[in-house]
Amino acid sequence: MTSQKQRKVCKNGHVFFKSSDCESCPTCDKENKPKSGFLATLSAPAGKALIHEGISTEEQLAAHTKKEILALHGIGPASMPALTKALENKGLTFKTE
């Protein structure tokens, strides 16, 4: 059984359809996606999850374990190679558990 998509309108007036309760607007997500830095290499949900946790630099990311980052809603295993590479490029690693 497939969920019925519902018409939604974001606070900026963009119309979109979603079958979940998520209010995230795809148009706003694209407009607000970082243009550079490691956050630009991530999917919108992954980037938003990190920003929500106050993680916007590689140094802030390195203060967390892989397990902590994977526990964030929006971060999945597919995000980890990009995050690991971003840390390696700065000579950093995830905090050890």
C-alpha cells in the first residue's frame, strides 16, 4: 500500500507534495544548500542534521565519534565516506570511542 502524497506549501510559498509528515520544502532545501565546503558534498538531510547539531566545520565534526554522527537523523552510512574524506583533507579524524 502506497501512501497518498499531500499538497503542502512552505512558509516561502513553494508548493510541493509529500507522503510523509516532513515539512521540509525541496525548493528551499536546494536554495539553502551550502555552495562550498564539506557540507556541500552531502545530501540535504545529512547537511541539515549536522547544522542542526551545530556542526559546520571539520574541527567541530572531529569532536564527535562516527557512532554519534551516524545516530543523527538524516545521516546514514552513505554520508560517512564524504565526512571521513573531509576530515582527512584537514588532517583530522573522528573522535575515538
